Amino acid sequence: MQKHHKAKLCETKVENFGVKVGELTIFNDVNFTLNCGELTALIGPNGAGKSTLLKSILGEVSHTGNLNYFDAKGKHLRPIIGYVPQTLKFDTTSPTSVLDLFMACMTWKPVWLFSARSIREKVLNILRRVQAEYLIDRRLGALSGGELQRVLLALALEPLPDLLLLDEPVSGVDEVGLKMFYELAAKLCAVEDMAILLISHDLEMVKKYADQVILLNKRVLKVGTADEVFNSAEMQNLFFRL
């Protein structure tokens, strides 16, 4: 797949991020920039701090440093952030459907106060972004791993975010589902002009689809294209040592 390269009009800057738990440093002095219209892959060994970094960007984990977002006009704003976790814990025997999940997340009011038809049409349109509208009436427990991740991806796109964070979204998904998910992510970058930060261990997919790669191990070791990072001394030393 040909990677897209657009004018870097808007950007999110992660500046001097650090997280400590007691005396334990999870990571420190983390700096990088995410451009709109680009897919950035975050790679590194287990325990490198990747998932904690995403949660700190979300504001769920206390951290040092600042997150700064600038729109296409250079205006400093608070970004809309979407998030897809690695897994979703729920009762697989529950009759809850995909539509039920969306209705529960989209409104704090009782569902029966709204037009079922209008809600259904809205959910269909959201699912259509990830080619999953046919899943609307499917029970959550009956979804495959790849189908569930596409549903969670669709949920993270409402409202449409400036920055989308994906925490190993295709862990345990088969090869077909893996390829489909990366293609969807790349398409979202191109069509919606959002920035995506994706944690991945699949280096072949990263090389094929990522515009930028960040190598993390308690700190940022290298930032660049896939070829630049994969061929770097930092990458070779880290994984050879492991």
C-alpha cells in the first residue's frame, strides 16, 4: 500500500512526558510530534511503558509534561481524543447487542426517550466508517476478535477525534483481520485527516502502513520512518540484547 503524505497542517506535541509510581520510573523525558493525516506506530519491548504512555495522553494516569494540540490555523486547542483498548471485558453470555452498546455510550438519557429509528440510522452511519454496519444487531459475545475491535474502533470515532489512540488493537486477531484493521486505520488518516498513534508488535504491518515509528523503552530511543528506526543502532541493540 502506498503511504499517504499530506501537508502537516495540524499537530499534537507530547512534551517532556514522564510517569513515576512510587520510586519506580515507568518512562521519562518523552518527546515527539504526531501530525494529522499520519499513522504513527509505537513499538518497544514489554514493560517499555507503551500502554501507560497512551493512558497518560488520555489523562487517565498522572504525569509530568504537557500535551499541546495546534489546529490547521496554528490555534492552540484542547484535542478530541479517541481510544481503543487492547481488550473489552464483558459478559460474553449477555444478550447485549452492538446497537445496545452504542446507545449506552452515546447518551446519558434513557434510550426509550429517543426515536429507535433515528438512533439506528446514526449507529449504522458510524459503523459504516469501519465497514461493520452488518454487525449492528449482532450480540457482542458472538463477535470475532477482529469484529469486536472494528466495533470499538467505530465507537472511538464518535465524536470524530483529532487524535486516535490504539492500544494493540489487533492482538490475537487472525491475519485477514489484522490486514483489514491496518487498512482501515490508514484510510481514516487519509480521509478524516486525523492523527493515529498505534501500539504494535507486528513489524511487517508497521513497515507497510506506518508513516512514522517511535521506538520506546522507558524513553524515546528513536523516531523516524520504519526503515530509519528498524535499521538503527538503537533498534538493533535493544532487540539483540533482549
